[in-house]
Amino acid sequence: MKESIYYIIILLLLFSCTNKDNKKEEEGKKTSLIYPEEVHFKNMKQLTFGGENAEAYWSFDDSKLIFQATNEKWGQSCDQIYIIDTNNYNLHSETPKMVSLGLGRTTCSYFMPGDSTIIYASTHLEDAKCPHVPERRVDGKYVWPIYDSYDIFIADLEGNVVKQLTDNEGYDAEATVSPMGDKIVFTSIRTGDLELYTCDIDGSNVKQVTNELGYDGGAFFSPDGKKLVFRASRPKTKKEIKEYKDLLSNGLVQPTKMEIFTCNVDGSDLKQITNLGNANWSPFFHPSNKKIIFCSNHESIMGFPFNLYMIDIDGSNLKQITYDEKFASFPVFSNDGKKIVFSSNRNNGGTRNTNVFIADWVE
């Protein structure tokens, strides 16, 4: 009898421990920032908590991130530029260091070689106030504003503008820097269409890279500095061309039909990498130079969700990376290739907040 009671107690304890373990496992699944299908992520952490946070880019030594954010709690009503250490997980209670002027609207910030200066675009020279956001169109189509007041500036880490890089009439923005530290690529409308340009790191030796009708933007250099990857729209029919030109004349683009392209830094060897339909954008080279990670809603019927995908540079081996229910975009690998940062709607409590997340990258 004593032995029977003993075995019963052992079984109950084992069953209890198993239940506790199962409960912990289920709770862990619910609280994990990584979805089960996301096999390329490990040790994911959330960096921002609330507002609209996007386009986080690494310093050359991978110790810091620079990003743009709109967060009323930080005292700003439209996008400004902020810097944080990559291991700062306290932004639920802290305000990061703002390195833009707090005037106008800013976008597309990036570290310059040496990590003591940054580059970004701003509308502040025309107006200290936030520029008007386009109202929803009567036809319901989603559009992006192309503010002609954007120019590109270089600033120090205290927020002081030390140089104005562009001074042309119309849109100049979307600047990023080569990992080699010698060149900058940016988008400009100086010829009447949205094309890619490169220049030397001091702003000299400006060269036009693309010349086809359509929006060419969001360009990044390959890790070896030899190639560019970017998003582009290519209106073909008379109707598409007319719509594109009409919108552009009103400072607007419709980003719902874009594909991923690559070319050499001088514009040669231009190739269309994706042909998926819908919006394919925010591309970035994998550390190997042989793959591209990008954002796409090509599998979506109603526009959402947007998720991250990986593809070989020859357009083969498409693979889904994230499994967000709404939105994941702006993927950027660290310079050492060990980590990735991106923006997502995950873990936002059912709000529309977009936050920045960092994770170890697993091949």
C-alpha cells in the first residue's frame, strides 16, 4: 500500500512538472517576439515602444543605430532623426537623443564614415513646420508625398548641420552611404523624373545612375560597394504613364506597383530582380553579396500584410523570412553580418504603432 501511494505521488509530481513545463512553453510562445516560422531570427529584442519608428541603420562600427520616428511623447509631430546604442532597450521610458533640428520633416538618415557625422534629408529650409500630409484620394489610391523642399544635409552627432549637400530645385532625399566609405547614392527629381544619382563622399562628382521613366529610390550599396539595389516603378501603358506623370506633377507617387532592381554603381548591368506584382521595396543586400532581403505584399489581396522575403541576385530561390500579420519592413544587416534590424507592427497591443526590432541572424 505504501509503495502504491509512493508511485502515485511520483506520477502526480511528474504530471505536475510536465504541466508546468507545458504551461511555461505555451506562455513563452505567446510572449515571444519571434513567430515559429521565422527560423532566421534568434534573441529578438524590441527597441522602440510606440509611435512610428522606421529606417533604422547601423553605424560603421555596429555600436549605434540611427532611425526616424514620429512620437508625440517625444515632443515631435512629424519624423525626426534619433540615435541609440544597439543595446538600449529602455525607450519605453526614455527619450532617445535627437540629432536632427526638430524643424520641418526629416527622412532617410545614415551614418557617414568615422561615425562622427550623419546624413539625412530635411524640409526645414522652406518651413520650420511639418509639411502638409496628402489627404486620402477620392479614388482611394495610396500615395506618397514627394516634397520639393527636401534637401540633403550632413550634421554632427550633436545635431549641428555642418554642410548642405544638395541645393537643387525639387526633391533630393533617400541618401545612403557605401560600406567602402567613398560614395553616396540618393534620389533626385532634378531632371524632371525621380532618378538615382551617386556622388563622392564630399558631395562632388555627381553622376546620374538611372534614366528610365518611373520612380527609382531607396537605393543601397552592396557590401563590396560595387552594386546598387533599389525599388522602382516602371509605368508602361499610356494610362500608367499619364497617371504617373499627373501624380508627379502634384508632388505624389503611387508606391503600390514596384519591383526590385540591381545595377553597377555606374548604372550599367541593370537587372530587374523581382517580377512579383504589387509593392516590392525596401531592399538590402545580404552580407554574402549574393542575396537580397526586401519587403513585399505580393501575396496579399487587400494590400496587407507586408512581410520580408529573401531572393538570390539572379531572381531565383524566393523565400519568406517574416510572418507578420500586418507589416514588417526596412530590413538592414549589421556590417559584420551577425544581426538584423527591421520595423514591424508585432507586439503593438493592437494599435497601429510600428516599432524597431533587433535580432541575431541565423543562416
